[in-house]
Amino acid sequence: MASIDDESGSSSKKTVGKRGVTRLQKIHKAKSNGKRIEVQWNSRGQPIKHNSKTFASFIGVTVRRLVPISLDNWSAKKNKEVVGVYKQNIWDEIEKAFIIGEEHPAFVYREDRKLHRAFRTKMARSYLKDSKGGFVKHRPAKYSFCIKQDDWDKFVAQHMTAKFQKVSDENRERALNPQHPYRKSRLGCARLEADMVEESEVGEINRSQVWKAARVNKSGVIDNENVQRVVDQCEKLTEALSEEERQDLGPTNILFEALNLPNYSGRVRTYGFGGLFPVNIYLSSPSRCLVARGKLYNTKGNTVHGMTLPPGYVKVNIEVAIVPNAPLPISVEDGDVSMVGQAIGTIVPWPTKLLEFVVECEKIPGQSQNKESIKEILDHNWLSASIITVFSRYLYDKFISPNGLINKFSFISPHVSREDNLGNGIAKILLKDEEFKDKMILAPCNLGKHWVLLVINLNAEVIYYMDPLNGEPTKHQNFKTKFENALQIYRANSSSKVPKVSKSKKISWQKIKCPRQINGVDCGYFVMRFMKEVIMENEFMIPTNYFFDHKCRTYSHDKLTEVKEDWATYVVDDVFDV
């Protein structure tokens, strides 16, 4: 299809009056001519320049048309399935009208939710009540094309509850007197920044400059004392820091310091926002002791497992348990996870003062800096262990936990299987919990620039071997021996957990004829797909010729894109808590 890349059109005489329903004639004209409109993006994945306004308007109109106004929570587990359908339908409509690239679904999904919330707010503010303050029973005639009467009835009922009205009053009070009012209407910070870059002919604009430009009046003057105070403080902080210190702190954090916002639990400010930083994890009692290694989730949001983080605590993902029976500072999952060894692959609260940041750490081949993780997967690069670990957490949060499969499936971190040369560490993980013997254990493994998946059934003493290159486990004898050692240690130390007849039985390896990769980088994406399908099938055995519903020669582009979108959406919506 051809593309359109300008947003100009014939001008017409403007008439004064209320803004009507958005028609988007430009899009209809393009579609009737068999064309799609091209969208440009900045380095942070935000639409800019030509057509960005049209793009945003189209998303808003599409959301109004396809998502009922009565949907009040996009993140609730009860709405998960239907929200997934809405997101896909919206994406399909957008792709018919725009050229946007496959790397931008996360932005579109965030925009869907934001614009739907804005539409609900508009309806509540302008149409929910009559002049006497009573609730209006009938849907607005102007929006009858996108609001059904039964959805309007539900919408009204939601707003009549005491809980909703209390929250609404608080939000209204807060919005009446903004300290730093935004003055650029619908332009948006991303488009404003792009315009500033174009005018100045530099590669990047300091975020504090963008913040300032968004708050000047039409004459380009700051007429708000609070805004001027922040601008002055930004300049003082910038002048007081050396060039190296400014780069370490970052322009966004300079602005944060100038705004004098509270330093919430859950983030270590000087390490930047959104990073995954390697840490050594300690306990202080009875003496300071290294108990685990993992990653600091330095992200927005101060809750973990539904619990608000106490002051001084942050979110940490435990990847390697050095002292498995060491107690967690705070138990999670209703007390079911109380020891370090039980928390592998789990995000837990941990005191900041008991973390040691690792500057130089051993890297898994192909592992990029964690701040590049999203770019790594969207650019379809070879995947690092961190990406696979996050996807395991996605499967736990979105499939295992909601469907009551906690006692059916578990994971071994790829970091553990990589670093444990003899199988002792793997055996300790298997022995830590009696319930492991009744589970299917998924262990993604890096064989040296190549990913495979092992699925271990301890009861049957079977290891299912799933290799996207259709290789044999015997080709990797050290790797095979490591897992056999782990199961033998488990046998020897599990006493009543393993039947006597099983103790003399040889551990069985079963190679699965799974879909095959056709290039040198897809192995990680195939392994993530394998993991998802094993859990979806919910069986205690894997057929030699693979599951009937998922059997194919190789995965299509769409199936690999699906797991990439699963990962990206989870990181944006759940881990980053956007």
C-alpha cells in the first residue's frame, strides 16, 4: 500500500460553534484510495510530526466505538479476556489505516486505556447529570453511535456509588488548582519536544527545557510563580553539578529534584527510572550475610503482590539463591513464599540498605544492558536470560496464578541452570519444597548462544527435551549430566518423596518433535512460545510429536510476534505499572 506523510489539507472558513463528533475525513479518503497514513516516532516510541494528531484522534474514535463506556477497569483479572479482545480489535482497525510498525503495540495499548478513561471523564462531566444535579437516564443522542443504552445504565450506576463519588470529589479538588499548569492544549510533550529539536537543529532537548516550554503563555513568558521557581531550581542544579554528575543523574532526575517530589518507596532515584540493575542481596541478622543475587526493579509503582512497600524497601527479583533457607524480610503470596529459595524468579520487597549494586558482573553470552531489554526484544535480537526470566514471571502472573495452577507448574531460572555446573544448585531447588514432586518444572537453558527448554516431571522422572534446532540432548553431554546429577541428588535426599522402585530406574529423556527455527536468533522466542503452550495445554506429559493444536513445521511471524507483545505489554502494564 502507498503511504501518505503530510498532514496538510485545503483550508476552509472557520465557523464558531461547539466541536462536533470527530469525522477524520482524511483517513476515510486515504482508505478509499487504498492508502495508509504513515506515522513517525521519536526515540522513546512516541508519535511525532506529521499525522501524529490524526493518529491520536483515530485511536480515540476507535476506542469509543469498540470499547463499552461501562468498562471501568482495564487491569482487573475478571476483565482480562474481554480486554484482550478489545485491544486486538483496536489494533486491527489501526493497522488498516496507518503504517505504524510492529514495535509499537505497547504505546497503542497504553493510549487505548488513557483515551477510554478520558472519554469516560468527558461523559461524566458533560452528560451524566442534568441542570438540577440529577443523573440522566438516557444516553447522549450525540454519541448514540458508540454508546448503547444498557452500557449507559451501567455507567450511571457506577457513578452513583458512594465510593466512586468520594474518589471523584478528591480528584476534582486536586485538578482545580494545578501547581504547574500545562499550557499547550492537545499538542502533547512528545510533539512539542520534536518541534523544539527541529527548530534548534540539535539531536536532543533537555527534559527540563521541554517542561518549561510546555508551561509558558502565548507570549513565551512564564507567568506562574511555581513554574518559575522550578525552572530556577533546574538551572541551579545544572550549574552545581559536573558534566559527569549530570550524565549520571540524568536530565529527568534533575527535573524531579527541582520539583521536590517525595521519594516514594520502590525506587532508588539516582539509578534512573525503569532500569533492571544487578544486585547482591544481603540479610543483616545475626550478621551481614550474602543470601542471593538478583535484579533491582527500579520502576514506577510502590506495590508488590498487592502490598504497599514499606519506606526504605524496593522491588527485587531473586535469580540465584545462595542461602535458600534464609528468611525473606517480608513474606509474599499470603505467606506461602517465606524463604529465599522459594522466591527464585519472584519479585519481593527488600530493604535498600541491604542491597549491593554490582558494577562488573559475569554476563550470559548475548546479554545486553538491562536498560536495552525492550529494544532487544522488539528489534528481534538474540534473547538474554533476563528477557526469558521476565517472560516466566508473565506466565506465572497471567496464566498460572489466575487459573489456580500454582501447584501444577514451576520454573527454574535460566541464571541458575547456567551457573550450576554440577547440578547441586538445581537439586537444592527441587528439594526445598515437597510439592515440587507433583509439578511440571520448566527450565529454559542456554547451551552457549542457543536456547532449549527442559520440562521436568519429577514423579515420572522424565525430562522432556525441546530444542528449536531439533538437536539431541546427547550432543551436550555435560549439560545432560548436570541435570541427571540434580535428579539423582534429589532421589538420594527425598526419602519418602520418591518410591523405592524409582530409585534404581534410569532417568528418561524424551526428545519432543517441536516446531523448528529457521534462522540463528529465533531460539529464545521459540522457547518462550514452548513455555506458554505447555502451560496452556495443562498436561503432565508432552506428546513426542508435540501438542496437536500447536503442531507445525515452524512458528509463523504472527505467533512469534504474539510472545513479543506478551512480554512488552506485561513489562509496560505490570512491571512498570504505567
